[in-house]
Amino acid sequence: MEQEKEKEAKKWNFQGNEELNASAVSVRGVFNMLIANLNAEDQRPLLRLCRADPTDSSCFRTTHVASDAITSAVQSFRFNCYPPTVSLLEARRAVAEHLSSDLPFQLSPDDVYVTVGCTQAINIIISVLARPGANILLPRPGYPQYEARAACSGLEVRHFDLLPERGWEIDIDALEALADENTVAMVIINPSNPCGNVFTYQHLKRVAETARKLGIFVVADEVYAHITFGSNPFVPMGAFASLVPVITLGSLGKRWIVPGWRIGWIVTCDPNGIFQKTGIVTNIKNYLDITTDLPTFMQAAIPQILRNTKDEFFAHNLDIMRESADLFFVRCKEIPCLICPHKPESTMTVMVQINFSQIEGIIDDVDFCVKLTKEESVIILPGVTVGLKNWLRISFAVEPLALEDALSRIKAFSLRHMPKCP
Ligand SMILES: *Cc1c(COP(=O)(O)O)cnc(C)c1O
């Protein structure tokens, strides 16, 4: 059969793109693989702690300010046209204003490009940078979209480690050693998915100084901007843009609990005008000319959403996340086979290490997650998906009661697989 298939395929000039298959590691792909292992006999509800999508829990719900903004944009009949290449001026102005309130300088609407989620923002930046021979520095653990897109675009990736014993700070010496004259940029994700930490001002300053020394710019993925509930406040990378040019990526999805709306942005933070001189801005515009855009009425809703959302909305969500993070950290300590090196203080995810001395019959992180799905109907993400084998990424942005249920099932799983005493 296989031979037949191969013979038939050879008759044609087109074959599948092997590069794409090799790079197709994604949260969605792994989720689909895990869910296929579900035990249909289990009457308990399926608990999904594998995605950073808070809409799974009814306690997280967006604000009427946002839904009203969309409705009135549609009902005005003014936004049924194609949007301009660089997106609606009013939307760009609102994003510039929104981000400038945290920066030591004013962004201009010309610094902003509205995108289809932060995902498209990542795709655009990686594609723009992928000239032959170039390489980019990515964090490990990280967000797999960067690796997947780099593989599709033929951009070489080099990984620098985030150090659990240092609260997931960047190993800056190792980062410096990785770079060469073909390195174009480094990516930081702050607040960090998957680690759940927040970089300090001092650490970000060191990152900026290092990037400056290397002659590269910083891509700052700040989709979780302001989703912090520990002691470190959120500091935007753009605060250091006078030292090193920064491209900030963001979206409404996580903070406004509307990941499905796909509203995102690319922002150049560059008071010294270096991006203009190096041609990156022209590249971005040219790319936008040939790609799809966020629907016009969605763009039109952005100003109202950004300007009118009440602080209480954010405060309420942060209260739930803080409660969930606290609960997670306490309960996790009671699970023998898990080690959580750093209490989550931001985002919606946390990394925990599997302690193999406390568990038997489990080969690795993927095996752990497959068996957990089968036995407990709890889905968590194998660490290998985000670059760290034998770790697990757990999303704690779920209703505290559901989180409690999930953690007691993981504990039962852990105890059931404890090594037998000799
Ligand atoms: C969710 C997420 C994205 C993607 O954002 P969307 O706006 O949903 O496309 C990008 N980066 C990180 C780190 C994320 O967690």
C-alpha cells in the first residue's frame, strides 16, 4: 500500500513541504493528540489546563465596554470598506496613546500597525527578518509560534535559556555568546508565558544594554502587559528604546478576555529612528500590503475599548488570577512528583518540573500528559511543546474550584504512580 502511494506521488511534481511538517509543533496540535486519549467512560468533567484561554471559565468574561464598541462599529455602517494597509488612523492613534502612558516618550500613530492577533504580529516580524543567513535569538522555554514561523520562513533560531533558579531570568552571558554578526534580533516575552514571572526594571535594562552592544534589536512580546499580581510591576521594554530599538507586540486577547476577537498590534518604539534607517519599517509596510487585515469594524472598535474600559474590570480579573496562583502554589507542593521552582506572579501559565524519583512507569513529559488525560481527564501541556523536556506547562487561569479539582486529580495520579518501597 505504502509503496503504491509513493509510486503514485512520484508521478507529480508537487510534494508536501517537509519543513512545515517538521516545524508543526503547536499547542493546538499537542492538544488534539492528548484529547484523542480521553477515556470515554470517565463521567467527570474534562478539565483543560493546557491553554491560556480564560474564556474556558465562566468567571472570566469581557466587559460590555468592549462588546458595545464592536456592536456600535457594525451598526454605524461606516466600516464595511476594506481597511487601509497600515490600519485605521483612529485605531493606531488609540494604541499609541494607550502604550505611551507607560513610556518616557510619546509614540506616534505612525509607529502602530494593527494586526490579526499577536499571532500575525509574530508572523510578520519573523518573515520580515528572514533574509538568507540571518538568525534570531529566542527564549527557552518560550512560545512555539516563533519557532514554527521561523522554520517556515527559513530563519535560523538560536535559543538562550531562562533560569528557573533565578526566577526565570535570562542567562545573559550565554545570550551574548550565542550572537554573531548575522544575529538580527532577540525576543523576550514579558510577563512570561510559559513561566509566569515578570522581569525587573534592572534585568530589562541589562537586556537592553546587551542588545545594544550586540547591535541587535529587541522584539518584546507583551501580550500579558499588566497581567501581574506579584511584587514585580510590569515595565514595558519600550522604556529602554533610547538605548536599543524595540518592536513591541501586543493584543487585546488576554487582558480583555477576548482571544477570539484577534485584535493585535506591532509597535515600533524607536525615538532615535533606527528602524527607518535600516529599512525595517519599509519591510513591515510591504509585508502588510500583501497580507490580510483585521476586519475594519474591529479596528474601528479599538479606541472605545482602550479608552473606556474601567479599572475595576482589570482588578476583578487580577483578583481571581491571584487567588488561583496562590491556590496552585500551595496545592502543587502537596503533589510528590511535581516541583514548582517559582510561584506564578503573572500571565496565566506556570512551569513545573517532573520529579522522576517520585514517580514510576512514566517515561517523559508527553507520557505523563497522555496518561494523565486517560486516567484523570485532566489536560496539561508537555513542556517539550514550549522547549523544556520533562517539564509541564500548567494554565492556572481557570475557576478556582475547577483548579482545585484538577490539582486533586493530579495528586491522585501522582500517588497512584509512586515508586513502591523496596
Ligand atoms: C497568546 C499569546 C500570543 C498570541 O496572541 P493572540 O493575540 O491570541 O494571537 C502571543 N504570544 C504569547 C506569549 C501568547 O501567550
